[in-house]
Amino acid sequence: MRTLVHLSDIHFGRVNETIIAPLIRTINDIKPDVVAVSGDLTQRARSHQFKAARAFLDALPGPQIIVPGNHDIPLHNVFVRFAQPLQKYRRYITDELRPFYADGEIAVLGVNTARSLTIKGGRINKTQVAWLREKFCGFDSEVIKVVVTHHPFDLPEGHDERDIVGRARMAIRELSGCGADLFLSGHLHISHTGHMAKRYRFGGRSSLVVQAGTAASTRGRGEVNSFNVIRIAHPDITIERLVWQPAQTGFVASVTDRFRRSSAGWSRL
């Protein structure tokens, strides 16, 4: 079995400071095999915010798969936004924009969907998809393949379709032959777990989508702060949401979803 901790939208510069220490303690107590952070480590891509994010990441276990979000690209400095959009991210967080981890049970890839040309939206391109195929197609079918992005490939009902990452349909089509089992994302500050069979029907695959809420930001958009714990034991995946409880000054288990993979794809148990 492998355990992943999935965090997103921490937004240093706009965090609830009382959450940070309990969040670090809880994640270390879980002892995950991988920590995945799906973007927006900062609020406005300023140096002191990246330094705070770096200190936070240093307090967590590894290996870590980290991708930037749209808030990690400078907004108001137009020159830097277009000429050096991820300069500070690469200096303080990681110079690796295609992070990858694999063992005998899981393969986890991070893809940068943040773009200078959009303020909020994101995009995946053919070069990135080709790299995903190159990595994934070499693994046995029993290895659970995970993609980490900031922008989501699917949405819960009632949300703006424009929030889906650009060229998502192309990516899912190209990945249908040997592609991902699990897509981890953030961006919306809401929690959601489901499968993408309704939106995408390519090659009989039924990938799962897991959306993380904001781990520490004060911009909760109606949800309490939370993160996901994902336990993978082929052919089963269990996704548990841990939510912040101020009265207990800690994160406690809230919702648990279980899925099993068969020849027909993933189904909820």
C-alpha cells in the first residue's frame, strides 16, 4: 500500500497562521510515501511568501511532487510576468517543473498548467501530454498512475466549465491508451472526488478526479480548510478528507470515498 498526502492552495501571504503548525504535525504523523502539492503556494508570488512556503515544505516529509499555480506567477509586474514568470518559484521552491516519482506500486507526475497569458485559467499542451505518455506507457497496468496539476480536468456539478484546464479533452484522449488513473488538482478551494467517465469517453478508461480544498488560506469560499489522504492498494483507492476543527486545534477525518478498479474501469464502493 502507498499513502499520498494531497495539499493545495496554501496561499502564503493569506494564511490562517494558527493552522500551519497543526497541519505540519498531522502530515508528519501520517508518514506519507509522497506529498503532492497542487499549486498556489503563495498569494501574490512575492519573495517573502515563497520563503514562507519553502520553510513549510522543508518541515514536511518527502518525496514531494510540487507544481505551481496561477498565483505563483507575478500579477502586477508585467515584465516579470511574461519574461520570467516562474523565476521566484524556481529559486525558492523547485527548479523541476516536471517532477516525477515512481516505485513498484505508483507513478506520480507533476504538470505545470499555470500560464502568463491568463490571470486565472490554465492550460496543458501537446509536449506535456507526450511526456506523460512517455512516462506512463512503460509501466505495468497494476501500477497506479497519478497526475498532479493545479487546474482541474473535471468539475463537480454547478461549476463554471471555464475552470477546466485548457485542452483537457485532447490530453485525456491522448492518455486513454495507457494513461492516468488519478488526477489530483486544486484551484477552486473546494473538495471533490469523482470519476471522469461522464465527461470523457475514450478507450473505456474511467479515471478518478480528486479536488483538494485550501489547506491553510483564509479564502475558504464556504469550506473549512482541508487536505486529502489517499491510500492506494491495487485495485482499491481510498480518499479521506481531513478538515480543520478549531475547537480541537487539529485536522480530523471527515469524508471517506472508496473506489475499485476492474476491467470496466473505476467504480465507487
